[in-house]
Amino acid sequence: MSFAGKTVLITGAAAGFGAATAKLFSDAGAKLVLGDISAQGLGEGLAGDVVTLTGDVSDPAYSKELVNLALDTFGSLDIAINNAGIVHTPAKIPDLAEADCRKIIDVNLLGTFWAMQAQLPVMEAQFAETNKGCAIVNLASVAGLGGAPWLSIYGASKHGVVGLTRTAALEYARKGIRVNAICPSFAATTMAGEAVTDPEVEAQMTRGVPMRRLATVNEVVQAILWAANPANSFTTGQNIAIDGGLGAL
């Protein structure tokens, strides 16, 4: 698929799903606005039109700065991939520290909220002027579609992302903006972008997955591009599970 001429904003773009998504969009001709809390790896190896900005998605001002960077550099914002997120060490509810819980909510849930709050008005005005639709893709999780033992506050934050996705899709269904979420189960990457190499860890992660394997990064990223593709113009408000059949159980 081609995204030539499209301006794509991606958060959490220095590693993992974000970096892989940026690479595919770049290869498809998109102009990229990349954000991450870390500068290491951000935009590396990408050809074409790329600008970067480091910052923390839990700060509302950062989301506004990313949107303004897109407008000032490329004059438009067509697609936003709200990918930035963190996870806590697995633990039962009573054992989670208050500071960790607040950080998860600030980054995963409020970070997505602040991003859309900055993105939606610009996309709405752009559609009113050009009649060309825009798309937002939020990264949620299968932990946001059901219970998540030992990942309670992470799962709660992703349930929130699912709810925000549905609500924004309804609010902007006639404003030219599609809003969908991708909900992966465990994939062959960590939040730090490193491959899972321990067979015992992988076996534990895939124990309940009917396909009995992890998702590949590419399988998740292809779903992100599918959701962002203007050709899928009747798809909005969906929370698409990339889970190896887990949701069918």
C-alpha cells in the first residue's frame, strides 16, 4: 500500500512496534513525525521526510508540540499512531506500588487522551477544508479486552484506551476521522524493543494462545497499517485483536 503524501505522526517510535511502524510507513512514502521519550534510535535508518521530537506523552504540552511540528514542517496531519506505552512488572493487585500505578495511567491512558485531544481538532479542520479523511490508530492490548492477571493496572489502562477509541470514533464518525485500536497479545518484542529469547519465558507467554507462539512484530505492524489505510474508510471504532486466536476461547 502507498502512503505517499501522507503525514504520519507516531509516538513511542524509537523501538519496538513504533520503530517498525515508522519503517513501513517510510517505505510506503509517508512523511514522518516521530516522538519518543528517548532519542536513541529515533528516526535511525529512515530515508525521506522525517522529523523527530523527544518528550513524555504524559505531558499534554508534548502532544501539542508534536502536532504543531507536523503542521509547521509538512502542513498537514493525516494519520496518528498513538503507540507510546509502558508496562509494570507482573504482580498481584495488593503488591503494586502507588507510584508505578500512577505512571502507568499517566503514560498509557492519559498519554493517549492528550494525544487525541491535540490531534482531533486539527484533523477535523483539515477534513472540513480538504474533504480528505484522517485516521488515528491507538495501541491497546488484549489486556484491554478482558482480565489480565498480574497486570491489573496495565490492563485497566488499556481498557481505558479501548473506551477512548470507541468514544472518539463515535464523536468524529461524521467529521472525516476514523479511530481504531490494535490489541496485540504477547509479541516477540518487549517494551524496550528487545526480542524474547528465553524459551521458558516464551512458553509461559504463549501457554494460553491457541497458535502456541508469539506474534511477530511485523504481524502487529501490518495490522496498524491496515487500520490506517484510507482504503478501509468504513472501519472505525474497532478494537482489533492480534492474538493468535486467544479471543476465540
